Amino acid sequence: MNVILNAGREKSLQRRHPWIFSGGIKHADANIASGSTVDLLSSDKQFLARASYPPNSQIRARVWTFEDEVVDKEFFRRKIQSSLFTRQKLNVESQSDSYRLIYAESDNIPGLIVDRYNDVLVLQSLTAGSEYWKETFADLLIEETGLSTIYERSDADVRELEGLEPKVGLLRGDLSSFVFPITENNLQFQVNLAEGHKTGFYLDQRKNRLRVRELAKDKDVLDCFSYTGGFTINALAGGAKSVLSVDSSGDALELCKENIALNNLPADKHTSLEGDVFQLLRKFRDEARSFDMIILDPPKFAPTAAHAEKATRAYKDINLLAFKLLRPGGLLVTFSCSGGIDAGLFQKIVAGAALDAGVDAQIVEHLSQGADHPIALNFPEGAYLKGLVCLKK
Ligand code: SAH
């Protein structure tokens, strides 16, 4: 099947960006099955790339290859082997038994996310193209990793844009329990594969949690949007004087308490509060409470650039309040995981928050997603996690 692009629309492909939007298409053959493989041709019918094609999505084609090569099981075996090779080179297994094995476009396999949790693989298929090849991916993952269990967590909202229903359940092998502990930098965390966020855990924050461990000694720490305690547990392990975890999910806070016990950390130094961070920060300000370290790791307020304005206000609000609650000499560890907010804008938002809070602060560190979430040079959209450590003077 062939898809012909409008004149000039081959430019992004020549830079090896993997997406073609619906407006770029001049002609598509009739009856292309959703997610099946098509040839992308320039307006003068030259071969440009081979891609998956969802007939109704805004992102109308996602490139599998820029070469004139067969897209079949062996093609994907080479892709998967290449992703595994990246992780081996990074030596991630020495830090954790759980890490991202395949990161979609960033590993040149659009739509496919595979996370490893101990001996279980969790697969998330986000696009019609990855859905089309899902069974092949599952077979290849078993063959190439030597593991036997794959759990599917294809329940992300973005699937809707590709006309796909949510799908959750076992794809291969069996699982005695959905909840089990993983080890990350010598600490243990219970993950819940069936009900946890994303594929179960925020694996992208691994090295930043370790950094918090190094910085937390003797500090009163406020961990906002704590989830199951990724930062909380590390702060306690690093010798924090006290840690207060805030999250709107009672279940996540329960798992956080379990994680404290699992690691034999001092429960008497920990408090958790179920509630809305926006409201609680205001309450703390009114009560004149203060902290030595505040972590802000909110959910993505701006999935795309279209949400950037509203998201900017939300980020500014929490960062401004956090700057006020920090003691002089205190550290703000603040993140955005919004694709729609780039690193420059995030830095401006945090700078504006400090200014409006009347605080003198400097950036002492830039943080980013872990190396098991690589960024393809042709796909800067893969760099979604931006973090700053700011020191209040
Ligand atoms: N820091 C965590 C990940 C945070 S994910 C880690 O390292 O694992 C974002 C969290 O924010 C989720 O747990 C979600 O329940 C919570 N959340 C979302 N909106 C919130 C709000 N308005 N107030 C409090 N928590 C919120």
C-alpha cells in the first residue's frame, strides 16, 4: 500500500523525524488496515520511508524504517536487540532490577513501551502500529530476554487518539501476584502492576531519587505528589530529619507506608497527608510552616503545547508557594514531565515563581530522565522530564 505526501512534506522525514501528520498527506490507497505497513512516497513518487498507518489519527504515519527493507518479525527482532544493547551498555542492571527496555519512538519502535519489573515485562502499546504487531512483539520479547511473563498495561488515554480501546491483562506466562517488590539503588519498592500508575512505577526518576537521598541528610523534607514514596523513601534512607508525603491517592500513600516498613526505615520520622497539593501548600503557608527541602513532582499538566498556558499557571503556583515555604539555605527539587513545556520555558516559570515569591535563589543542578529513557536525536519530543534543583539564599 502506498501513501503519497504533499510537496515539501518529505522534509521532516529527511531529517529522520518519524511522524507524518494528516495534513501532510496528498493521497492514500483505499482500505489500508489500521496500523498496517505502508510506503511513504514523495509527491514525485520517490520512496521515503516505510511506516505504520492509522487511518484516523492526527499522526497519520509513524516510520518503522527509512530504508527500503522488509518490515517483518526479523526486522523487529533487530530493533528489539538494539534496545536491549543500549540498556546493556548503560549498565542499568547494576542499579535496579527494574528499568525501561523499550521506549517507543526514542528506540525507533513507535508506540511500543516495555518496562521490566524484576522478572516480569510490562508492555504498553500506544498506537495502531504497535497494536498491529503486538503479538509479534510479545513473541520476540520472550525469545530475546529469556523471560516468560508479559503483562499488558495498554490503558493510557492516548490510545483513544488512535481509535484503540484500553487493554489490560496477561499477554504471556503467568503471574502469582500483581503486587511485588522491586529493588532500585538498594532500596525496595512494592509495585502494583495492575493498578499502579503508568506501567506500575515512575522508573524515569531513578537517578533523581538517588540524588535526593544524597542531599536529604538532617533535613525536614516535604515530598509533594509523592505517589508510593519514591522520593520519600530515598530521603529517609539518606537520613532526613523528617519527611512529609502529600498525594491525592490514599492507595499510593498506603503503599508508601509499606515501603517504609519494607526498608526498615524509621516510621516515626514520616507523616503522610492525603489531599490536594495546591490547597495544602496554601494551608502550610497560612500556618507559617517551613521545610529544608521541597520536592515537586506533579503529573503532566501539559501533555501537548496546546495546554501550555494553563499548565504554566499551575507550575508557577506550586513553585511560588514552595519557594515561600522553604527556609533560607533550603532546596527546591522541582520537575515537569509535560511534553508541552520545554526546558527553557520550565526554567522561566520557576524563575518567575521565585521573583514573585520575593526569593533570591539559584539553580544548582539540572535533572532529567534516566538513561533507560534515551532520547533519539531525531525525536526531541522524547525529552519530557525536566528537573531543577534550586537553592534559596
Ligand atoms: N514522585 C513520584 C511520582 C509522582 S506521580 C515518584 O517518584 O514515584 C504524580 C502523583 O501526583 C500521583 O501519585 C498522583 O496521585 C498525584 N496527584 C495528582 N494530582 C494531585 C494533586 N492535585 N494533589 C496531590 N497529588 C496529586
